[in-house]
Amino acid sequence: MVAFPQEGEQFGRYVVERVLGQGGMGVVYQAKDPALRRKVALKLVLPSLTVDKDFITRFEREANILAKLRSRNIVQIIEYGEVEGTVYLVTEYVPDGDLHGWLKTKGPLETVPALRLVGDVSDALFDAHRAGVVHRDVKPSNVLLWERQEGELVPYLTDFGIATEGDSNVTRAGSVVGSLPYMSPERHMGEQATAAGDIYAAGCLLWACLTGKAPYAGTDFELMSAHINNPVPRLPASTPGADLINPIIQKALAKKPENRYRTASELAKALDKAADRLEEAGLGGGVIGNVAGAGAADLGSRPGASYDTTANSSGGTSGGGTPVPEAEAQPTVVKRPGEGTPTPAPPAPVANETDSTVVHSGKNLPPVAAAAAAAGAGPGGTGTDQPEWLPSHHSSAGQGDGGDKKKLYAIVGGGIAAVLLVGVGIFTQGFGIFGLHGDDAKAAEAIASGVPKPGWATEDQMTCASETLVEKVPAAELRSHGVVDAGDEWSYTGSWPADDAMKFTQGLLDCTESWSTEIGDHWKVGDTRCMEKEVDKTSMAGLLAVSVLLKDDDPGAAGPAKDKAVEALDGCYVKADALGAKVTPKPAYMQVDFDVQDPSAPGGESKIEVAKKGSGSFEALKGSSYELPVTEGGVEGCVSVKTTVDFAWGTQKATATEACGKAEPKKLTWDKLDKCTDKDYTKLKIACNTWQLNFEGFQPGKKFMVKLTLNGGKCSPAKNAKCDWPGTPGGDGRGAIVQWSGPQDWKDRFVAKTAGASAQIEN
């Protein structure tokens, strides 16, 4: 066993430069690869763990998983191997520590950088999920950082040591692996890890980036209960951008997996879109900080946990410093265009994040190794010295007199503005001080409450679309167009000129986060990426205008736009081989049962009709099966199945198919009775057996003959020399022919035969 190297010594081909972290599992070094002249992260496993087959298996699996993943935001593996009994892993070196240490020493990220960072992490998760890998332990300390330039953080997802690949699972039976503060409700309840759990953890990561704290806190039991039962936290409505960010958090942290984003890529796109809109509005430079309702939370601490200024147990440094009491929740700090960045109170220090925890029978087991988790962690700091490159909003200097004067000016100015606004009667029911007013507000409210609402849209989105329309087309003009009426009170008429309809539907899409995802989910199209790529917003607005608002009126410019959207949607989802119902025959006596499954075409409502082949009289399928009677067992029966699919965007496709199947063949059986029925044997007190010859699957009412022979040869020479016995099937094609008795020790066999069936008594 080779000894652990010291600084300046060589391990394999790598020269050790310094220790990045050391824990119960091993040591992580910053090292240099002389051959390629680059820095690397070198992870060595403790000698005591090389005999632990489970640990080495997980360590080796991490290397194998990293080798197959290709993503710009996943730490890449360079080498894995063993030197004189010491197992090691080499990954790329990420220079600026991990996200946990960053949040701990510098506080929450600004809003747009937080959205961008978690979006990049979500893209990394999507790449992993496409490769069949579920991470299972997404949290701040497993996100390494490179500050490419001031304020621009590039994240790298690491620590795939406890990830699952395909159906593999190296975790002990009955155990749950992960970090409780970032674990999804279903994982807390013992269900298997899925991509949906990683998406939930990414949502928790977003909350931590914005607030500096995990969504929930407490003991293990309190954390589990909170994730399962507590409401999803929300940013205060007064927070700039809350209307964009809260829906993302609510969907990512939905208690039920099916209510979350379908893929991590969808989450990433929603985050990027919100970031774009905040940047456009000049509201992306603020720090949300400690929001109401999250004051008791932290990045994943336990009550009484100590501050670790050197390394966590996975071998990664976290930074940190001397603990001080947690600061109270701070108001939102927003950097607006033309203003300097206000300085918030110092960020509240947080306890060291809980590492990967194995929960087994209600007790914590030793942490699972997080290979290379701290590959880029920097040395611990006190948090008292502010580097020059630190963004100004992280400064701990007080505002001083200048700040007090600004507050005074704001109070006086706000009071004057309020008086002026009231004086001109700008306050109107249903809309806020900065919203629409007067007739415009009334018209927008009438439209929002009266216009047909698509199934995927929310009331808030409809209100937003109505306001957007009135901002473009004032109330008086909408009234002249016939969209609204101002009789006793403003009301919606339902009459839409094409241009107004397009403006409304375009506004609705503008007011909808990830409209392609929300519409696609409602239409049940499955993967919505094709819609997002192939259907532009103008075309979708035309489709909505025609299908929701214009109905039979002249569609104007909405018509060609709608046709373009329909063509693109058909190309994405209308596949000829997926339109027909799947028909599977199942044989039964006197009939063939056809199981019919709806077509797999996504987004379509299907109507299925069935008819006996050649009859031409179709009837709507009731339930999921169709029973086709046949003349007798073994006969083939065929049906014609007609499927009509109506897609949500107006396309209708119909297909026809045929399916055939055979009924069960006719059957003769000798069934042994409980006691002997032959009187002569009873009188002679001879033990005997009696069998009854039964049949099924024969044509009802049609007589047939069964020949009985002894041992398959001559007719029975017994008291009754009759060889042929008649049978007449009942309405269900079943019946009995004869009872036959013989001594228990009789070794001969009676054989019954008829056209298409035979049976013999086995003595």
C-alpha cells in the first residue's frame, strides 16, 4: 500500500501541489499533470476503505458514469486506476470552490445569475438523464464553480458516486441515499429515485441560490415531514421578478412528480426565459436574500451542527469562518437601471451543509463517498476580507447618512405621488396603482372574465393577456370594434376582429411561462421539444385566435398563421403508424375476444368503431374489448376496426385495419365424479370409478356423434355394446354425453372421439 503523498511529491504521473480537502473517505489534491501541463483534481481513497467492496463499487461506478457523460456542465473524468493498492480518480480541476462555500461566505446570488446557474445545472441533469443516469444528490456542495469573469459563474455538477444507472442500485436494501434538505417527497417516502427527484432537487437549489437557504429545515423527521406536507415556499409578491420566478419554483417543487417539469431541459428553458425577461426589464441585478417564511432554514444544516472551516466529510472544502448569530430576514435589494447597487445587511452565516446521508431504519449511517466532490474547493476563509472582484452588492459596508437621506426623499416623494394619483382618480377597482385605469381597466376586466379560457391557461395569464391587449388597443377602439360594450357596465361581447384576436393571443403567449411546454402538456403530446423548435409564437397565436376566439368569422392574417402552426404540429406528432388502434385477439370458446388499445398518437382524442368483417355495420367500441361470436370452437373470426383521431390543433386523421383470431378448439373431457354411480357395482360391493364425458365449443343445437372404444380399438364389450353416443350442444355450445363406470383396478382405457376432438380415461 503506497503512502499518501505530500505536497511536491509525485503520485503516478501527477505532482501533488496542495490538499483541497480531506475527510473520512479520502483526500482530494490539487495536482499537476506534467505531460499535458495542466491542473487536475486527484482523489485518493483511504487504505481502510479498499477492503470495503460496496464503497469501491460505488467509486468505480462513479468513474464509469463520468466516462460516459458528455456535458459542458459536468465535471469530466481524466483517469481512474490503482497504484500499489491505492485507488484513485482524476478529474478536471475547477478553480473557485463549490456553491455551498460560495453561498456561505458571500451570501445569495443576484437574481439573474442564480437563474442562469441553476439553468446550467438543469442542462447537466438533462444530459445525465438522457444517458440513463439519475444523480440522486443534487445540492450546493456538489456544484463546483468557475468564475470565468467577475460575477459570471460557470457551474459543474459533480459527485456521481451514488447515482443510479438504468436499473442498477448498489445501495443497501431498505436504505435511502441522498441529502434530506434537497430530497423529493417521494424519496422521503422510500420510493425509487427518478429524474423527477433530480428536478425537485434543482428547484431546491434555485431557492438556496436566491435566498442563501434550503427550502426547509429542522430535524430529520421535521425535514421529511416538511418536504411531504408543507406548502412550497414563495418569494414575496413585492419581490421584483416574483411573478416570473414563483411559478417556476412551484412547478419544480410540486409534491407529485407528475406535476413537475417533464424534463430537466424544460426547467432550464423556463429559467433562461425568466432571466431574459428580467434582464430586459433591468431587474436582474438584485439580491432576494432571506425571504419571509424561510428564516428558519439554512443550506442543509442540523440543529447544533458545528461550522467546519476545513473540509466536509466527502473530502471537499466548504470555506466558512467563525459562527455568529443568524441575521434577520433582509428586504429585497434591487438594482434598477441608472441606480447604484444598494448594500444589503451582511449575509447570515449558515451551518455546514449536510453531506450525502444514508438513512436506514430511521438512523443515519456513515456518509457515502462523494468522489471528487471538492475537486475545485478553495481554502477556507473568514469572510471578513472582501476581494476586489467581489460584486458590489456583497459589500458589508453600511449605507451611512446618504442612505438615511435617500429614505427620507423616498418617503416624501412617495407621499406627494400618492396625493397626485388620488387627485386624478387613478385608483380603480381590480387594477393596481401601476396597472390600467378608467375605461381601459374596465374593458380589460370584462375581457378577462368573459373570453373563453383554453384548458392550459390560468386566470392570471388571461388577465395579463387582457391587459396586454388594452395597452395596444385602447378601450374606446375595442368598443368600436365590437369586442366590448359599455352599456350599464362594461361587458365582453365575444365578437373579435382578426387583428384584435391575434393581439390577444400573442399577449397570452407572452404572459405564459414556457408556453410550448404548458400547451404541449395539456395536449398530451409527450416530448414538447419539437413544438418549441418548429412552431413559432406568431403561428401559435394564429392557431389560438382561430380555434378559441374567431370561430367561424373571417380569420384574416390569423388564417395563414394557423395553417403554418398546424402543418408544423402535424409534422411533429401526426405519425401514420401511430394513428391506428392496436387490436389483439384472445381466443375463447364460441367467440374471439379482441382487446383494443387507443392509438399511441399524442395529443389526439380518438373514436374507435368495430364491425364484424364484411358486415359494414360499425358500432362504437364500449370499454376496451369487443366480443365476436363464432359458429364453433376453432373457427376464425375477423373484425374491421376504424379509428378516427381528432388532434387538439384541428387535424383529423382516420385509419382502418382488420384483425383476425381463432376461437378455442372444440374439446371433449372425461371428468371424474366424486363417487361411483353404477348400481351393479354398488350391489356387488365392488369399488369402482365413474367418469362423465363432457364437451364444449360445439355449434349450438347441432347434433353430433361420439364413438367410444376400448383402448382405442374395438367398442366396449361391457354390458352395453353401444359404440356411438349422440350429443346436442346447448346455447353455449356445452353439454354432457354419458357417464361410464368401471372397477378401480381396471387398467383399460375408454377413448371418446368425434370430429375435431378426442379424450380418453386415464386409469
